[in-house]
Amino acid sequence: MIITPFLVIFMIVVFILLFLFMNTVDKRKWLSAIISLVLTPFVYFYMFYPFVNIISNYHHLKYFNSEAWIEKPSLRYEMIDNTIESDTLIGFSKSEIELALGKHEWLTWNDVTKAQDINKWNYALGIEPGAFNDKKECVEITFQQNKVSVIKPYQEEITFENEKE
């Protein structure tokens, strides 16, 4: 286990809260201190830490990897930030994108032509972890003259097939 300032600060906060609670149960300060000291790691690692992980939406960031993109589509959101920042796919042709990312999952609808736009490919990135997340991550890849010009992430509402509208 790596001891970080964040860990130490929150362990102290948990200890103080437990100590104050134990003082309401028993007025012997030395007993409250000992019980609080023993219970602090358990309360921190089995109550406080899991709660923080549930409400936060932290996720690991990874470099783009074509194999991982194709094999684990639900974890693509981990790669997309680095892919956009480093312009990894900018300048790729449609055939290179299809080789690296697989066939497009859907095409963007063009309201002007009332048809799908063959120059705007979309891929689902998965759902970022977090308790209050109700959107799925997606990315739109725009081609100009058969080369990738723009990679734009966006979010869509999560819908389930069995939901009645």
C-alpha cells in the first residue's frame, strides 16, 4: 500500500469522527482513543474508501491500442482522451481507420440530405464508471477528402431495449 498525503488526511478525519462518536458512548477518553485507533483502518477501508469510489468517476487513462479497441469496446473511453490529445488518428484514411478501429458502428444523420453521412463515422466508447453517470460515451470521426480531420467525443443518454417510451 502506498501511503499518500490524501490517505493520511482522510485517515485522521475518520479517526477524529470515530473518536467524537465514541466519546458520546463512553466518557473515558483513553478507551475511546484506543477503540478509535483500532477501528479507523476498518472504517476507512470498508466504508469510507468504497463510498468515495462509488461517487467519483475516476478511470485509468490508456494509450491507444488497436487490439484493445476492438476486443474490449466497453473500455474504449479509457483510450479516447489520449487519442484525441495526441492526434493519433488524424490524417488516417478510411481504410486505415477501419483496420485500426473496425467497421464504423453507425453513421451520423445529415438533416440537409435526409440521409446518413458517409464521412462521419461513430463508435461507442462504453460507460464511464460512477454512481451518477446516466450517459454513454461516443466518438464521431469526421473525414475530409478521405482523411480523418476531426475526432469529437460526445455523450448520449443510456437507453435500454426493454424500456417503454
